[in-house]
Amino acid sequence: MQSDHFIQQRIQETQEIMRQVAQLSDKDLYALTWKANPASWSVLECLEHLNLYGDFYIPAIKNAMESSINKSNQTFNGGFLGNYFAKKMLPKEKLNRMKTFKDKNPLNAPLDKTTIDRFLQQQTTLIELLETSKTYSLDKVKVSTSISKFIKLTLGDTFHFVINHNLRHMKQLERILNLEG
């Protein structure tokens, strides 16, 4: 795939996610903190989960690009492991439940609407990183994962994984709001 096309797709997906999340600011705190049961996440907990991943991946992406000498190439192929992780994150009709890491689980955290603002700011930064990535090799720049610093994905695969993870949780947000509604 052409690198510019890949990047543009990720930017458009992120802009759509931001549009959807910005609309949540109009909801009252009750709707944003409502849960179907004590073990499930609220809308804000779902966003905070994404914020916790953003806290890891945004600096990791930035550091990988800043320390790289690999400049842009025209195509992005993606790696086996990166494609696997990115596809696993894609939302499905019947979403398969996944266990989250304890440090990324915001269950019962005291949250308010600033969680939305933080998420939107992270997505703005992610778009800036996507724009900057046009001058880097999406296949050769390596980014450490949150699983282990020894497991690295290509820059393109990292963007793909992070954004698919966001898309997955946008579907979760829709389900929570439909249940609460």
C-alpha cells in the first residue's frame, strides 16, 4: 500500500473518532458514568482506558521517530505480528471480550469530563505524529509495545494497532450508550 494513502486513512479514522467523542461533551455526567453492571465500564472508563494506552504509545511513537535515521519510503507492507495485532483489535459484529492489563484498567476510577478533553488532545497529537511520519519509513522505524519493550512493531503497524484499538472501543461506547439510553 502507498504510505501516503495508509497515513491518510489513519488520519481520517482518527478525525472520525474525535468527532464522535467530541459529541460526548454534550452528555451529562450520569450518562457518561452509567454502567450496565459493577464489573463493566462506563463511557468515561472506556475513554480513560484509551487514554492510558495513549500515555504509553504517543511518547513511544515520538521517541522512535526522533531516534530513527530511516527516512520515508513510498510503500508500507506491514509485518506479520503487526498485522495480527491490528486485525485482532478491529471491531466485529459480536465483539469478543478481551482481558485488559491491570495498569490499563480504569474500573471505578474517579473520572469526569476532563477525560474527554484528554482523549481529544491525545488524538490531536496522534494526527500530528501521523503527519510527521510521512518523512519516516513506516516499515523500518520500530516502536516498543506496551506488552514488552522487547516486542517491537513497525511504525505503521503501531499506528494501525492503536487506531484499530480506538475503533474497537468506539463500538463499545456505542453499546454502552444504547444500553443506558
